[in-house]
Amino acid sequence: MSKISIPRPEHPNPQWERDSWVNLNGKWLFEIDNSKSGEHRGLQNAETLSGEINLPFCPESSLSGIGNKDFMFCVWYKRKISFTKDDLDGKRVIFHIGGADFETKVWVNGKLAGLPHVGGYTSFEYDITKLLSVGDNLITIACYDDTRHPRQPGGKQSPRFESHRCYYTRNTGIWQTVWYEIVPESYVKYAKIVPDLENVSVSVNAELCGSGDLSAEVFYEGKKVGEASKKNLSVTGQLEIALSEKHVWELGNGRLYDLIIRFGKDTVKSYFGLRSIEMRGDKFLLNGKSVFQRLVLDQGYYPDGIITAPSEEALIKDIQCGLDAGFNGARLHQKVFEPRYLYNADKMGYMVWGEYGNWGLDYSNIAHLATFLPDWLASVKRDINHPALIGWCPFNETWDYEGRWQDPELLRIVYEQTKILDPSRPCIDTSGNFHVVTDIFDIHDYEQNPEIFKANYDKLYTEGVLFDRHFRRQTWKGEPVFMSEYGGIGFKLVDNSFGGARTTSWSYGQSTGSYEEFYERYKGLTHALLDNPKMFGFCYTQLTDVEQEQNGLFNYDDRSPKFDMSIISEINKKKAAIED
């Protein structure tokens, strides 16, 4: 299959790229196994399956060629890949899946590649070298998925047959790029890259397999600006690299440095941005300056790909839509976004919050840490090097589960483990409600009357009191305050000036059919936050419509604007009271 005909042909993770990689997207054999009897029937050893699918798209999507919107409790994939003697001599083959929902098993030539991977959002890999032979090799994958099981976080996947309110089409099985790479016996498994803006340097903390010499070179626009090396390392290695030129990552301009890491015969291409973030008092500081976070809620859904973008251009389009509307970043909501999105946010200077799709999990039961915590921490480890990512949020609105309150210890443990892995970024334990231990006290409020909205939150600076609808379950202790969901203004089609919206839709509060009323309400709500000297950011709901939820600024199908973006942008860009 030629590269041009492969869906999503680009490398899935530009922060960790080798030349010796092979994209396995495209046609795979496929079969739905709702009885979950496939292993007993020997599908892991079978030469064929009953149908075909187009990866990396989930079977619910039209782009997959399946389009089955019903519940699927197990799905199977199968494909042959071929290796030469030279591919395997003195080398390792690492097999990657960018994301698969929810519990995944991989067989190579009928033998398990390793323990099942549990979790629906984060990429994972297997060293399959010892299971391969010269010539054709059969790869078989099974994904077990039960969206309604209490141990399984499903995010915005509908627990009903149909989509409803703010729940959307489900996604089953593989939904991100599948690939493999051939590496030497000794290779770099991972590296944490830590830029230091104040000292104009960067450290590379590498996890190593095997032994050898470790080195790194840094380039800016093709010019070498730093290098370091150490000899005879194994297991781990740390390099400190002074940079001869200072180029700062900032809003609207990524100014990324290229990084090449070498270990023995292994070479990895990466990059980083030189910037600093800090919470100081009530303020969020970017590169030492108070910056108001003008964010928009981005759900990352697409009509043809569901939670998988149909192309990299679609990812870039979503970021550009946010910029066109006057936002400087996004809250990436109820899913872990793919590295390729984060790469483009890095390049374009667009701040983002990393989140997880926790809805559906029974967080009243601490035993469910077993399925939640490993996948969440894997997402933190995977994405920790992205300069655009300025905070973590593992949970969103931990509403009662079948009448039971959240277990506060579960939230505390997840928060603390996140901070151990990454102390450099703020962490919100659970966005909106109900906070247990958090660096930022964020709130969600869909009050539609701007006067009431403003009066409620003006008390934050006039009286030192935070208006909180959930005060019986959480206590503000003076943490910095962030309005991380507001607005959600529904708009019903009256004329077609800017694309309009469906006449039958769901949104927060009372919808309007008047552009004038929409702009007035949007301005009133937004300026109430920008004018508040104790508020460091907002996140408007939301960037685009999603299926029946029609409160986006852009249409769902083609991302065309529903409103005059020059007006929205002017409202959003008003100087905030808290900004330098």
C-alpha cells in the first residue's frame, strides 16, 4: 500500500520519531464479537476474519467503512506484516497502538505479545521481536469494550443506544494510528525533556535499553545551538545542554527547538519549547508575565471520524478556529487528544489543558484506580514534554454515581501521583465539582443572565467570597480561581448569515434566535470575567457543535463560523484586569 493511500499517513508522534517506522493504517480484516467468544473459537489463530475495516477509524465511524452505531462488546483485527532477515538481525521491532478502547490483547503468529493493555485513551507498545520470523507474520488484535461497566471511563460516549444531551456516538476498539519501528538492540525508550528559560538550557533525562554512549544536539531553524554527551551509560542517562541562542515559546509563536538524541546506533528526533509557567497568588504567569487564559472547550469530535480526526489538516483547523475567535488556548475535554494535535498547538503557540475522559467510571469505588490511574499517568508521561500543555485535569464533574458520592481518597491519590510525575504544572483534581485537593479552584456556571453572573462573581474581589453552587460538598481555601466552563449559549437558526444551527437542538439555558441578543449575552458574560481582578482565566463552552449539542461557535460538519468572528474575537481580546 502506498503512503499516499494510507489514512492519516503522518508520523503519529513528532516528539519521538525515528526514520525506521512503518505506518500500518489502512485495510485490516475485522469482525464484531458481541458474545466475546472469539478466543474460545480460536480467532487469535485464524487466518481470516469475516469483514474489513479502515484503520485508524473506530467501527462506529463512516471513515472506517463499518458505521455500526450499536454497542459492540468485542472487536477483532487481523493483518499480515512482512520482515526480511536484515530487518531482524541484531534489531528489535516495537509494535505501537496509538489508542484502543478499552482492554486490548495483541497476538503475533498466535502468541500473546504481552499483558493486555487496559485503558481507552493512551498509546502503548510491545517488543514483538522474539515472536517474529522472516517473511509474513500474522498480527491479531482483540479489543474488549463495555461502555456501561462501572470500572470503565468512557468520557462522552453515550450509555444509551442513541446520542443524547452532552453524550455522543460511542467509539469501540482502535481509534489511533497503528505502527511499528525497527530499533537497534540498544535504544532510547523514553526521554523527559526539561527546558530552563531562566538559564537558557535544557535537560534530557533518558530511559535506556542496553548500553552505549548517549548524546544530544539542539538546533534552531537548522543552526546548531547546543550539544552534550556522556559515555558508557545504561538504564538511565541525563544530559544538561546550554543553549547559545534564546528563542522563547509564547502565545501565537511556538519558536520550537529541534532535538536529536543518539544512543549507540539509535537516533530519535524530537523538539521542545523554551518557556516557563507558574501560579503566583491569583495569577497565571507565562514567561514571568500575568496572562489571562482565554480558552474554549474543545471536545475533539468529527462527523466522519467520531473521536479521530480525518486528517492532520482537521486538527490544525480546530486550533485556527480557536485563534480566529480570539482565544489563546483550549481545554481539551473528556478525552486524551492525540500527540499530533499537541504538536500543532506547540507550533502555533496555543495553550491547552490535558484532561481524561472520566465519565462513566464509578469513582465512588477506590478499587477502580486499577483501571483509571495507569492510563492517566501514561498520558501524563507521554505528553509531559509539550510546551503548549500548561495544566492537568484528570477528572471532570464527579457527579454522584448511582447515588454514591465520589471517594475523596481516589481523587487525592490521582492528584498526588500526577504531581509526583510532573510538579512543574498545576493540577486540578476534578474540574467544576467536587474538589478535594487542587492547585486551582475552578468552577462551572451556565448562568445565562450577564447581570446575575457578574454580581455573583464580583463578590470574589469586593468581599473575598467565591460564589459556589456546590459549597456543601467543597470548600474554597483561597486557591486561584478559574471559570473553566461558562456560556454554552444555544442558537437556533433564524437566517443563514453565518451557517446557523439545527432548529432542533440541545444546549445550556435558554437558546436565542437573535444574533444581536447572542452577541450581547456573550459580551456580558465574558467581560464579567475579564473585568474581575481575581479571575485568571475562562473557558467558553464550546468551539463547535457536537451532534445534538448545538452551543458551539462553529458548525460541526465543516467548522464554518456560525457568527461574525470579528465580533467574538474583539469581545474575547479585551484586556483582562489581572493581566500585566
